Amino acid sequence: MAVSPLMTQSAATTRSTSSTASTSSNTTTTSTTSGTGSSADELLDSFMTLLVAQMQNQDPTDPMDNNDLTAQLAQFNTAAGVEQLNTTMNSMGTLVASMQQMNSADWVGRDIMIEGDPKVSTATEGNQKVGLSLDSDADEVTVTLTDAAGNAYNAKLKSVEAGVHEYTLDDFDDFQPSDPRTQADTSFTVSFTATNADGSAPAITALKPAKVQSVSFTSSGAVLQLGVNGTASLSEVYLIE
């Protein structure tokens, strides 16, 4: 069938219009994408302008499908929602960090318990505090004090519940083979072993005391300065006195 000049001109016009719309769409999309700092309102205005232009310049013989329109609207709503959520979360993160810094400053001078190899001493000014953290209840916990010569002295704690516990030397009874507390000016390393009647061994962590000398702040959060005991993050503290 012969094609009339009018149909040829109409088809050319349609192709030209579609090409213009495509170029406009690409340019607008690039502009919108590059403006990552735009507000949600600006993004909405840009999206609606692009959508109207796309509908006005669409091929009359192949108009936009309703499903396509719905999908584009859904994508924009999702993107706008994510942007708003990111903004909110960033604000909350800044607020939490500020509150953490303020609260951490109150820790200066406080005694805490952190993971480590605790040492006790029978000296007058020696440390007599130790601690432990149990993942689950234990029927029995064995406390072992070992002196510099390698001599070990054991005491038993019965029915210890899960959680963090703090003790002093006076809290332990019936050391075997003898009571190490009768030795003057002697230091001991303390260790713990947890057992149950069924033979299982609950996980146990030995804790040592430390005093917070100061608090420093890094990009990762607050850091407690503990003098000879080094440093610790807030998450590494088991107990605050």
C-alpha cells in the first residue's frame, strides 16, 4: 500500500518528538541524580515535571501503560522515603553520640570491672577485688589463687547464677590445701572454672578492677583511660561501681 506524504510527515514528527522527549528525560534524570543534596520537595517537583513532559511527548500510537505509571510513582515514593529515613537516622546518630559523650564524662573516678587476668594481694593496700561473668548458671565455680612460685590454692562457690559477680578475698571459704590469705604481702593471680553436675562447663570470664582516669572521644566513640590497665570502650565494661 502506498504511504501518503501526510502519513510520512506525521511519522517523522512523532519520531522527532519522541527523540526530544528521550533527550529531555535523560538530561532531567542526570540533573536530578547529580543533585543528591536536594530536598524531598525539590525531588518531587523534578519528578512531576519529568513525568508530565514524558506523558505530553509520548508516542500516540504507543501511550504509557497504567502499570508503568504506577511503577514509576512507587519508585519515587520509595526513594523519597529512604532519603527521609536516612536524614532522620543521621540526626538520631548525632544526638546519641552527643548524649554518650555527656554520660561518659560522669565515669571519671569510677571503679569498673573489665575482662582480664585479675590479681589480688594480701598487702595492706593491695587489691582484694575480683569478678567473673557467667553465661549460664553453674552448680560450682572453682576459684584458684596462684602465687609467684606456682603454688595453687582452690576455693569453691556453689550454685552461682548467670551474670556478673564481684568478690573480695573475704568472700571465699575453705581454701585447699591451705588458706593463702594467711601469707603476708603476697600477690596472687586469680582464675575461675565453672562446672555442672551433668559434666557441662558454662562459659566464664575473669574480670579485673580498674579505675577510670579520664575519657577521650574518637570517631568510634568514647574511650575510657584506665591508667596501668590501658583503655576500654564502653561496651567492654561489665560492671560500674
